[in-house]
Amino acid sequence: MKQLNLLALLFATLSALQARAATLYPVLVSDRWGYIDKSGNLAINPQFERAGPFVAGLAEVRLGKWGYIEPSGKIVINPQFDKADSFAGGLALVEFAGRYGYINPDGKYAINPQFDDAKRFVENRAPIKLNRRWGYIDKTGTTVINTQFETAAEFSEGLAAIELSDRFGYIDPTGNMVINPQFDAVGQFSDGLAAIKMNRRWGFIDKSGKILINPQFEDVRPFVKGLAPAKLARSWGFIDETGKLVVNPQFEDAAPFSEGLAAVRMGGRWGFIDKSGKFVVNPQFDEAMSFSDGLARVKLSRKIGYINPAGKYVWNPTN
């Protein structure tokens, strides 16, 4: 969504995918991707040009084209797609010959490639684009909400953000407008709240559209278990669901909390803090993703590593 809080969605999406990835983690060794287990042992030898997370027992990998492997490393869906996404709701979004469709875990098309653009299935609905307008389909490929929106997000907590006439609102799974388009930009619902932008400032609404936290922040990210990153005076801190600052703005960037820790950037380096704002892992990484299943993916000098909550490497970036 062109005005949706994209970085917030990125953090949320990557964290969600990692959370479902179970016990294997992609690593890059000598320009080839493989997988390690939670102890840092190589489980699948580096051999792929690209590799995604395991979801529902399958991971997308690229060998010229995109296909899928099982945890043993065996290719179970031959590389044939121009793009491939992780499985979600039992189907995976793929691109073939410039059109988007969906496959099942057997690699067969459940919905033939036919869309100009598309997103993954969430809550039994997927946004699809045809003729410059977005709508929604169900898992049979039937259009359940007509293509009419300028942009459309995946459903979250029963509502989806849409854009009409350069304004953003929310619909329910039947396509009924629950919150009329009125905002300059929006985020997805999380913890019952969604970020909205009005007059260059961000706040939060509930599912009735009532503003619970007045627009006052330069930027925000989604709530996770009662806390959300918020930016004031060019620095990031964290607020609670009343809008009160619980960690004062002091960071150059911040991601939502995951497994009790949040990735934050200070002095150009990423580290991790606890809910009191205290550093548990000092800033030292070029990039850092949220913790999932006890590990966090980090990058140092263009090399990928994984750390545990104590900040110790399970997989060292020098490997």
C-alpha cells in the first residue's frame, strides 16, 4: 500500500514468517544459501541462490527459478516460478510469466496465474490487482470483494486497510466499509489498534474508528503486547496503549518487541533492549531482525549471523 506504514508491515511480516519457520534458519555462505538448526549446525548445505524461511514444512528457494524444499533439503516443487512467497493459509503466492497465482503444497495451481499483482492469503482472503484496481478473492479464486480500490492490504484482526480517492479506511471480509476513508495513511490492526496519519502526524484508532491516541508522532510502528515504537523529535521511543511514553525517545530507529526484546539503532548500530529500555545486547550490528523462536538474525559487514537473547552468536557472521 503506497501510503501504508510499509516498514512497520515489513517488521511485522518478517517476524510472523520467522515465528512460523520453526527450527531451520537461512544462512549465506560463500554466496550460496543453506540452513542451520537452532544450535547453529548446518542442516542443509549452502547451494541455493536465495532462500526463504520454512513455513508449514516448506521453504522457497531459487536455483535459476524459484521452487520449494522440505527440511531434508530435498526439492519437492521444482524450480519454475519467477517469484515465490512463503506458504500462508495453505497456499503460496507465485509469479509466472508476469502473472500472479497460487499453488498448493503439492506444487499444483490452486488459482491459476491471472492477476497483475497479488498478496498472500490471511484470514481466508487475499488482495489481488486487475486493471489498476485492487479487490479480494477467496481460496477458490472467486472474487468476493470487487476490484475497486487504489491499494489494499491483507486482512488483520478482521479488517483490511484500503485506499479510495487518496484516503484510507477499513473494510470487513464482506467488503463493507467499517471505517470510512478519511486518513492520509494507515497501518494494519494489531492488539486491537491501528496506526493512522492525519496532518503529518501519527496516532492510533480502535476498530470502531475512534481515535484513542491523538495524532502527535512523526512515525509509529505496530503495537505488540501493549507497546509500540513511536518517533518524536526525530528519535524513537516506545508508548503504551494510552499513548504514554514508557521508553523515552532516544533511538535512531526501532522495531516492535518480540519475545521480550526490541531491536533498536543507536550510533548507526543495532542492538536489543528490554521493556524498561535497558540494553540487553549492545548496539553492534549493521542490521538486526526481531527475535523468533529464541534467535535473531543480524548482519555485520554484509555477513549474516544469528544470536541468542544473551547476544551470543549461534551462527557467527564470519562463517
